[in-house]
Amino acid sequence: MKKLFLIRFGVPTPTPGDMEAISRIGCRETSVGAGSPFGVISIFGTDKSPAQVARIFKEVADEIEDQLPIIVWEEGEHAASTLDSQFFEHFAPMNAEWEKAYGTAKKECTMSLDELLDLVKSKGLQNFTTEELQRLKELSR
């Protein structure tokens, strides 16, 4: 399960379309959300990709003839917007609540120095994950 963030613009309360999309995604048990002046902000756990989630919201919007404009992204992935940074302050309490309830497994690299050096040869240092870089840094001390 990965953590996804979703902003659905429009009214500050969930719509029937929101509820239907969340049902189809199958994440009702792993979701928290809050209204904001911009719409609804949600965090949920799912095995679906951001693209799959967006597709489900689009399907529901088409079926009920109510466009539900959204932005969805996976934790740790890059996202871009032109929204005021204060808007994202809404995420802090929700994120803490989600972590408390469902937790996110901490990623850790346990490779040896030799394994990491072999990996540098095969995929290049620029393609290392954050965890692999951290482990290499620890072992090189």
C-alpha cells in the first residue's frame, strides 16, 4: 500500500461523486480528508497509481455529469502547482492522523558496500534511491 494525496477542487465537502470514486478505488478504510476553501483534501492508502485514481475520478465525473477536477500524487513523488504554499498547511494534521492510523513502512537499504558499488556500475549513482544513497554515505565513513 502506498500513500496518495488528492486535492479535489470545488465545494469544501465531499460530493456523491467523491464518495463513489473513493468506493471504486477501494480505500474508504484507509482515507482521511478535510474540507478547505479550495475543495476537499484527502490522504489515502491504495495499491493504485495516481494515474489509475485520476482515471476513476474521471469515469465517475463522466457518469454523473459533474466534473471533479483533481490533482493526485504519490508520497515522495514530485508535484507541481501554482497554489499558495499556505494551502498545503492543511496536510500536516491529516498526514499525522494517517500515519498514526495506518503508518507507512520506513524504507531502509541494508546492502553491503560491495553490493552498492556493484550497483553504481550497473545503474549509475544518479539512479540511486534516497535510501541507497544514505546507505552508501553511512558505509563510506
